[in-house]
Amino acid sequence: MVFPGGESFSAFRQRVEAVFADLAEYPVKCVAAVTHGGVLMYLLSWLRGLPSARMFECLPPRGSLVKLRKVKGVWREE
């Protein structure tokens, strides 16, 4: 499915994963990213090992802060 004037879910997924991979390699200790719920839903479902069909279960409340930390090569929510 592609929203009119938008991108496919596959393209969206690839874009989110690529940006997250870039941020994960950023040479500083802390990085802040401001994004919309769709990106957070996909990213959290991906990190939790959920199928993308269940990503809507991972929508954080509006205006919330989601903190992630990489511990021994594994991403975890704080």
C-alpha cells in the first residue's frame, strides 16, 4: 500500500532503519531525535522483535520521550 504522494511501507522501513543505523554510529555519547509516531511505532516494534503488523501496539503517548541505550551491542528501552 502506498499513500497518495507518499512512499511504500518497504521504502519507509528502509529509511527508518538506515537513519537509526547512522545514529547508532554517531561519534557522541548522546543523540536526540525528534520524530513522529509512525517512525517510533516502527522502530520500537523492530527493536522488540515484533512483526510490523503489530507496530501500532508500540505507539507512545503524544509528546512523550523514548530513551534507547545500546548495551553490549543490543538496543534496549530505558
